[in-house]
Amino acid sequence: MMQLYDNPASPFCRKVQVVLRETGQFDEVETVFAIGHPLATEQMPVAQNPLGKIPCLTRDDGPAIYDSRVICRFLDARANTGLYPQARLWEILTLEATADGIMDAAVLMVYEGRSRPEGIRYAAWVDAQWDKVARALDAVGSRWMGHLAGPLNMGQIAVACALGYLDFRHGDRDWRKGRDGLAAWYETFSTRKTMAETTPKA
């Protein structure tokens, strides 16, 4: 059986968990809880992924694979579910990368508060990460909304997981302000069973 090194608070892990459910492979993977950050990797899968990052998926027929984009692409190909439609492949991959960039910046904001001693935390750097998030959200709203419509694709899943993480860790920043279309889309998409089952808990 495959094993997924996972933390339910991670938006990258959530992406994989949603894909497992959407592609009917959830029961084929054992979830192994992992926790840590770059300064505390004791419970991270460093033997499977030298970077120590999650998610990380071990397989019976090959080496472990890691990075959520790699794992999601693998699971989609394994189940032949079409989350990366060939006709719009580069657009879907770019939208997924944009969502992952939002997650990266939002996670770094959390790390700044948790990993650095209070006296050397850099508020301007945190705000610069949020600027990345804001620019990316505006780009999704102005450039990518058409790709959030229609049959389920990986861009939709990635964007929804990114927005969910903003609510989870940065709700006070109110990403919805001035983005009514994106907010309305997320309100509908987040009612999917796979999203409800993977909602991070405080």
C-alpha cells in the first residue's frame, strides 16, 4: 500500500487529500502524520524526501515522490480522471502554480511567527509575502475565472485549497474584500464533499 506523509493543516497536503477522494483512490493510501518545519525536522520524512517536506508519497513500484504538484499529477494519471485536460494543460498547470505560490507565501508568513524569535521577526517581510498573495488573487480574479468554471480540474482544486488556507491562518487579512467573484466561486466550490472532508481544524 502507498503511504502519504501528511499534515491536515498543510494546504499542499490538502490538495493531495482532495485529489485522492476525487479520483477514488483514498482507500489505497495509508496516511502517515508528519509535523515540523525547517528548524525541527524530527517528525518529517527525511529518509523518503531529502528535503524533509510534505506531502511525500511512497510507492511499492518506485522511489517516493514529492511536491504536491508531482503527486497530484501522478494520482490523476494513475486513475485517468482528467484533472489536467490536455486542451488546456498549460493554463491549468499555470493556475495550479499560481495557487501554490499563494500557499508558499502564506506558509512563510506563519513560519516567520513560529520559527523566528520575537525580537528578530520582520514585519515588512511578512507584509511583502501578503503582497504576493494579493497580486496572485487579483490575477486569478481578472485572468483565470474562466478556468474555475466547467468540469473539475486541478486548477480549481489548488485555488480552493489556497483560499481555504488563507481563511485558516490569515482570516484577519480578509482576502475576499474587493474580490466578490472569486469569493462567490469559493463559497460554492467549498461545499464539495471532498472539500468539506478535508477542511483544516484549528
